[in-house]
Amino acid sequence: MGDANTGESTPDDHHAPWDRDGTGGGAGVGAFTVEVPTGPVDDAQVPPAHAAPGESTNGAVHDDVAVASIDLPAERTAPVPSPYLTSDELRWAQDTISSISGAFTAKVVGQSRLHETLLIALLTGGHVLLESVPGLAKTTAAQTMAQAVGGTFHRIQCTPDLLPSDIVGTQVYNQVSGTFETQLGPVHANVVLLDEINRSSAKTQSAMLEAMQERQTSIGDRSYALPDPFLVLATQNPIEQEGTYPLPEAQMDRFTLKDVLDYPSPAEEAEVLRRIDSGVFEGISGPVVSIPDVKRLQGLVSRVYVDPAIVNYIVGIGYVTRHPRDYIEARLAAYVDYGASPRASIAFMAAARARALVDGRNHVVPDDVKALTHRVLRHRVSLGFEAAADDVPVEHVIDAMVGGIRTP
């Protein structure tokens, strides 16, 4: 930070709101205020107290000095915009989520992280980018999720000659009436699977990603709203790269989460074969919940409590991705071209709330954030060519960045 001999400040003093020694000595530099509730609250709804920065729940104090801490405001006066979840609401949410999970696990063997990722995306209204080799039940997972909530499902196989109108829709001339009629494209569904999105042209990718962001399509001189809820599951094949159009970083940033799937274990693969023999995959499952239930779940997610310390933790992680040289070793920091945008913090907050609700809690804990770091950041932290040449995965750099922030 500042020069200890001269008392002069360095540029870091003006942009880094956290002190690296974890003592809180940097208070006031770049500090920000977090709105938190006051007044009496039902004891049953109050989340458990978190350990102070630098201290674990069992009272042990971390002795590492290369971590950052965030100074919280001393006064807490502003009310939260919505009340905490009641016990009845939490119980209903658990029953509803369990019903969706039961329908999912009946058709999809293993893939527990994919299961959680799709649930989080469904509850937050976000989208998912999946990277995996073929044959790992991505289509089955997306279709099962749509069937479980009573929604519509469309699968789009992306190819180089796919046009934007093939996705969003077009106008067709009716010779009988002498007028143009609008035919909506397959993107108009509750759950849309874009298989091998990087095989479509940049123009087609832009049309799809615009629909994801605006949640509407424009055909002719009219706009058509997309169904609500709306979930896009886009896939990429990491093996075959010939004839592909890699997604630009700015477009990948619009995906809430990016997950990387691995092969099933031998036991899980044997279970797949057993279920095929028993005909489990042949039947069409009906909905176990309704679309209004999903919308209600989305409303409950927004009311999951997030402590100010967790907010600072999320913002701190984003800050470290943009200033890695101040918080991680120089060798790893040199690989980073640029860090995550504020959209990553928004995704962290929403996804952590959804994960807490899936886990049966009405409050977010630090483990919710930690469990999501790879999925939120792996497509937002960009590494240079040197990282690929040295075989350094982005997840390794992300782990170092998260280790540079003191856990609340």
C-alpha cells in the first residue's frame, strides 16, 4: 500500500478497498455501505451468526497474511426490501424442489452437479453453458427438467448453415389470404437445448443470445415475448474444434453458470444399463409441479437472506479477479488477461440464494459461494495463451483467487 518511510500513498491505496493483512487497517479506502435489517426479527427466521473475518466457526484464527478482508459499516440502519422466508414457505419450497429432484433422478443417473446446476438456473431465471463430450445425458437432463415442471422443451441442433430465422421464427406468405403469417421458432419454449452452440455462425449466436438477454424475439415489426420461465442450456464439445465459431467472452458472460461434465463412474454406468433393460427411459413422465409453482419458487429465492459479510465476500472475489497481482502469486497472476465483470457478482448472489433454498436454508452461507466459484467464474476469467501452453487450467487460478479472500 503506502510507503512506510515517506507516508506517500501508492495507486493501490486508491483502488483497493481491502487490506491484505486482514487487520482492517485500510478502513475508509474505497469502503462501501451495505443495507441490512434492523428491529426485532422472529428467532426462527434469523440465520446463524457467522464467524468474524479471519476466524472460523470453531474459534480458530487463520494465520495466513496473503488474504484480504473487507471493512463493514459500523451502523446498520436500512431495512431489507422484503421479509425473511417463513417456516411454512421454506417447507413448501423443500417439498416442491424434492418433487422436481425426484423426477430428475428417476431419469438421469448420477450427474449430481448437473442436477444442482439446472435447479439453480431454473430458480434464478438464468442460463447454463455446458462443456462435455457427447453421450452424458445433457438432452435427457434438459427434457426431464422441462417435463417435471410442466413446461415445453425444444432442442436445436446448431450447424454452420443455421440461420437466425431458424431459431427465432419468420414470416410466411399465405397465398389464400394474401397476408404474411408469423411462425414462431423453436426458441419459444420454457427449456431450450442449444446443442453444440459453437457450431453455429456468429450471427446466429448473437440472435440466440439476444433472445436470452431480452427474453423476447423480433419478427418483422412485432416483438414476441418468450415463455416464463425461460431456461437455455447450451452445450459445447471440447474435442472437435474444426468448423466451430468460439463464443466471444462478452457473450459467454451472459450465461449465469458454466459447468463441465465428466464421465460417470462404473457403478453409475452399470445403473444406466440396468434402467435401459427395465424400460425406465422409454416412458414419458408427466409434470410433478406446475409453472406457477416455479414462479413462486423464483420469488422465494429473492427473499433468501444474505448477510453483509457474504455480500462483501462476493464483491471481494470479483475484485481480486480484476487485480490478481495484488492478491495471488505473480506466476499465476501473469496468466490472467482480465477478470470478471460485475455480472459475476450478480450471478453469485442469485445462485447462492438458490443453492441455499435447494439445501433447505433461508440464508446463504460462505460454502454456497465457494461451491459456485468454478461455475460462476470459469467462463468469465480469461487466461492468456501462456496458461494453455503451460497447461494451467482456469480452475487452478480461480482457486488461488478465492484463497486470497478471507472467508467470513
